[in-house]
Amino acid sequence: MSSVKIERPRGTRDFLPDEMEKRRAVERLMREIVESYGYREVCTPTFEHLELFTLKSGEGILEEIYAFKDKGGRDLALRPELTAPVMRLFVNECKVMPRPLRFYYFANCFRYERPQRGRYREFWQFGVELIGSDRPESEAEVIAIAYRILERLGLDFELRIGHVGVLRELLKDLNEEKSSKIMRLIDKGEMDELEEYMNELNLGELYEKIKEIVKVKGKSDVIERLDLKKDVKERITKVCSLCDAYEVEYSIDLSIVRGLDYYTGIVFEAYAEGLGAQKQVCGGGSYRLAHVFGGEDTPSTGFAIGFDRVMEVCKIEPERKLKIAVVNAGDYELALRVAENLRREVKAEIVMDVMGRSLKKQLSHFKDYDFALIVGKREVESGIYSLKDLKTGVQEKLNFEKVVEKLKKEVKE
Ligand code: HAM
């Protein structure tokens, strides 16, 4: 039979056990944090009707979508993000649940992007959606949770808060095509191109105003001096003062426009050091999507953390599990019974040889383990086992209860 070496698709990755242990440890920490704020996990399908993402996600996402037809000719897409799916779930399943709803998710997403460090075609997002409140308290809560996660992961990061209403107000008299092109150029920070484009449209004066707004960066007092709509100014001020109470550090940045079209109010992004160009580790804000999917207009706020980017720079190490080898002195079946009993009692990695090695070879094979429990006919008949500490070489003779007691203590330490 001929054999063909098959590579994994571009932009995807394999994860070996060391990496998976680290990923699971980080995931556990994230879950713990969001659950401590009362968020509960939801899960949506990996693929959805294409329309879910074409209705309101914006041009950036559309260019990158993994769309396909199934055998019944339906247009489907692998999810590029989870806000639209979670809002679809909300509209379909949660009509009678009391508001607000606090949901979180950890799931893979797919975007057909040019792969590079920190940019993959399959990547994972950890995110929350707080559904049904239009108040600054909910925006500040969501911002604070994102901040706490990045802080607990030991990241060196910066959080910036903006409001899409500021630029939208300036652009309100332009048509959709022009305003979304302008927003995209601002999002990419391409100010020279923006100036050229706006001069072509005879919008030089407006360009100057935008330039001023985009420049605004700093603490909450920077907006006091600006000529903004009253409600927008009040909102930013209130969210900032709540963030101060949460002891969240941030700066105001009115150039944040986000790549997705559904945002309506406060928006925020976090950037981490040590990642190069793909340093945005978190993005989120307030949006309205439920009415687009046939539900009532429902104000919501959320964020998603780019899990793979965070993994590159976070300092969390997985807890090391206690490793025990159950070594057989000739009778494999007797030893495996003891190993099974031990697994019921002690939370550790309990491994047996499956290569038919001799007692001596087993001990040498498991030399990096913490303990070896030696099981032979004599040990089972007498009920006294030899437990060898492989780090110190000390061997003790103990009955099964004492073995369990000793190993349990080791697990706790
Ligand atoms: P987003 O900014 O498009 O927002 O994605 C969130 C995060 O996912 C980014 O900040 C980035 O860290 C990570 N990310 C995006 N694309 C890739 C990629 N190709 N490879 C690796 N990581 C990537 C959203 O998706 C919104 N749904 C966030 C949200 C939730 N807004 C409200 N609720």
C-alpha cells in the first residue's frame, strides 16, 4: 500500500500533552474567575447558517469567513466568533429567563486569515456576554472581569476604553460606504490614507476633527475638555469612575472602533507586551444584535480573549501531579488489582508497565516518578507492600491503608 504524509491544514496547530496541560490550567483559571462573578457556561454549534454572520458582523469578518454548502445545498459557515451565535441562542432559547443573563464560553473559532505568529485559522476564544442591560454598571463589570483575568494570568498589558458613538456622531451625515471605509482606516491607524481619502471627498475639515478625536488618549479627565454629546460624555465618565472603584487601570482612547459592525457604545481592547504585531489579546464592548435575529432589541456587553495569544505570554504553570508506578514482581494481574484500588483512593497519575519489563527494568523505566509501589504474590498475601520513594531511595514496608494515607498526604503538599 502506498503511504502519503499528510500535513495539518495551514493556520491550524497540534497540541502535545505539555502544552495541553498548560492550556487547561489557564482555562480553569479563566472559568474560576468568570464563575466568581456569576457567569454560566453556554455552548453553541461549531457551524451556523452563514446568514448569522453576514447580517451584521462587518466587512472584515466577511472576507475571512469559512463558508461552505452542505449536501442539502444549505449555506453554512464555521463560526468566526461567538457573540452572534450566543445572541441567536438567546433569542431562540432564553425568552422567558429573567434579565440580565450572564453567559460565558470557551470555544474554537475559524477565520481565513494569513497565518503568522498569534494569528491562526483555527483559534480559541474565552468570552462573556452580559445580556439585557444598558447600564454603565454592566459595562464596567465586563471590563473589570477582562482586566482581572489578564491580571491573574500575570500579563504585562494595557487596557484602553473608547466609545464608538463619538466617531459615529461625526460621520452621521455620510453614507454607509464612506463612513465604514473611514472607520476601517481609523481602526488600522492609517491616518495618511485617511487624510488623502477625505480630502478627495472634500471632507478636509471633518478630517481635522477626527484627527483631534483620535489623538485623545489618557485618563478620564481628557474627555472633560472635549466637545462631545452629553449622553456619550456622561456614559464614559460613569464607566470610568466604576472602573476606578474596581481598581482597574485603563486609558481612554477614542480611536478604538473595533473590527465588527455591531458595537453601539463603550468599546475596549487590551494589548499585551511580548507578542509583536498581534498584541491585541482582548476585545469587547456594548452592542445590539438580538433584534437582527428576530428578537426584541436587547442591549448587551461582552468581550472575547484571544486564548492562543494569551498562552504565548502568560506565566501560569500547570500543577504537577504526583506520579506513582505500580511495579509488578512477576504477577501482572495481582498488581493491576492493587493499582485499581489505589486509583480509587489517591488522586495521582498511577501507571503500570505494559511492555513486559522485568522488575529491575520497570524500576529503571519509572526512575523519574515520585513513588514505586512494588507488588508481588508475597506482598498481596501478607498485605504489606514496599513503597519506594524514588527521589530519596527510601523504601518502606506498609499495609495498603498506610500506603494510601502516605500518598494522600503527598498529593496535598
Ligand atoms: P475580536 O476582536 O474579533 O472580537 O476577537 C477577540 C480576540 O480574539 C482578539 O482580541 C484576538 O486576541 C483574538 N483573535 C482574533 N482573531 C484571531 C486569530 N486569527 N488568531 C488568534 N487569535 C485571534 C470578537 O470576536 C467579539 N466577538 C468580542 C466580543 C464579545 N464583543 C462583544 N462580546
